[in-house]
Amino acid sequence: MPETLNSSPDSSTPALPTSRPPLTHVPLSSTPLPELDLTAGPWPGERRRVGDLTLHVRHTERLTDGADETRIRSASAVYVHGLGGSATNWTDLGRLLAPHAAGHAPDLPGFGLSEPRDGFSFSLSSHAEVLAGYLDEHTEAPVHLLGNSMGGAVAMLVAARRPELVRTLTLISPAVPDRRPDPRRLAEPRLPLAYLPVIGKRVRRTLAAMTPRERAEQVLRLCFADPASVPDRRFDEFVEEHGARAAHVWAQRAMALSTLEIFRTWFARGDESLWSVAPRISAPTLVVWGTHDRVISVRRAPRTARLIPCARLFVLPRTGHVAQMERPTTVAKAVLGMWESVEEGRW
């Protein structure tokens, strides 16, 4: 029987403590947010060394105006993008939350402006090791950790394996196992074929012939419930980023191998499965999902939230795979509501 938003726990779901609040009881903050400026560009970035890698990381400073009114203890927020994304996926949400938390948004190895080292495996575990290293070396952990899609799966691994690094966890359509056999869910369904013998060379030529605008439009159709709602400034940035990505010799390989590694994880069993990782997460967790998510079905949302002991579920109507980009103000109110509730012992 397929999972639904009101489905009951199945046999693989651990029993919940009787004191657990209702799964969908998500308090929205009433604290005023900054005005959303859709004309503002991406946050400034710099390069940070993590082990034998150099990551490009964008930063927002914690705003000082009204800081004496915030109910949140000073802590950084770290934002982790999804497959094919970059730090710019968090431009608007990070600015909305800046009065309460300075923001760090790293480009994972092989994405954005972070060049991978030779031999990097692009597995979720490898990305998680890099992220944990960044938190160790460049933040005053524990942090508020937020992840979308692949970045959500990576954040889950960090929260389970290094709980001392994570104060709260926000998962936006995390890439939990979703085995529907529908290649249209990929931003580029031919990409996993690009490194196969014989046909790979032909596939790579076809992909290279696409313009940055065509690639950007394809991703928007997949990830947004309403692609037409994307502001012109954000679309232009998206096109520019896809053009820059095409210039990196490592970018296509990173995308293809990361895609295959996600699929491999979806078929893993036992301790390697993300369904086994979820119950080991102790941080207060907010799970956010869009009803029109074409990449990871919203049917996975209840199971994800039920398996994490201190999680609650926030489902947004008419929203796709990147709720932080499509509904930044609503997501900011939910995230800030969690932070305030945790601070006051009400989560």
C-alpha cells in the first residue's frame, strides 16, 4: 500500500514515545522578517580549506538591527544544496534568517565553484565527511543545519554520525529512497548514461549541445511547481550559473557520479539505508515537503518525519522540490518557529 500523508506507521517504523507532539504541529514564528529583496544578488563567497579540498562558501553575516529582540541564542546556520545545485539555492532564505543566524552555504565538491580532488567518490558519505569537516573547522558548532534534496540526505548522515555538531536540523525534500521508475524526475535523465561504454560519448555530445538557458529551463520545470513564478533576476542568475558550470571540466562527471551514488544508496539495506539513519538523529528536526514535488514524492514525507524521533512535518501546497526557493518566506517562518520552540523547550 503506498504511503500517504495520513498513513499509519508500518512494521519498519519504531514505536513513538507517547509524549511526542502531533507530527504536523509546526509552530510558525510571529517574529517580523526582513523584507524579501528579489533584486539582491547571491551572498559574497570565499574559499575555505577542508582537509585536502578547497570549498567555495557563501556567507551572510548576522544582522545587528533588532538583534536585542531576537529570542534565538547566537548560532550559525549552515545551508547544504541538492544535486546539481549550489550555495545560491539559499540566497533568499538565508537573508530572511540573517537577523537570527549568520549563514554559511558551501558548494559541495564538484558543484558550484568547488572543484573536487582527484579520486573523490561523490558518495553521500563522502559529502557528509566533507561537511562535518567544514563544521568542525570553520564554525562554532553546534549549528542549525539545513539541507535540500541530496543536501538533506547528507545533512541526515552528519546529524546521525556527529550529533555534537548539530543544534537543529531542517530537511527540505531530502533525497530519501524513492524508487519510482520515472527517469523524468532527473534534471537531465540521460546524465547517468554519460559515462557508460560505447553510448557515453554520444550522450556527452548531446548534453554539451544544450544551451545554458535550455538547461536552466529544464531544471525549473522539474523543481518548481510553477516555473513561471521564478523572478527574472533569479532566472538570469540560474542561466548564468549553468553557463559557468559548463566551463568546468569536472562538473558533468560530478553530476553523473553523484546521481549514481544517490541511486546506489536508495537500494542499500541495513545500516547503510537512510531509513536506518533517520532513527539515529537526535537533533530537533523540521521536515518540509511540497505537495507538487516531482523529484522525491511527498508520499515519503510522513515516513521520514515519523522515523526521526524529534521531527515534525510541514507540507506546503502548490510547492515543488525546492521549497526554500519557491516559498522562502513561509519556510523561514517555519524554521524560525522551530528555533524559537527549541530555545523555549517546546519542541
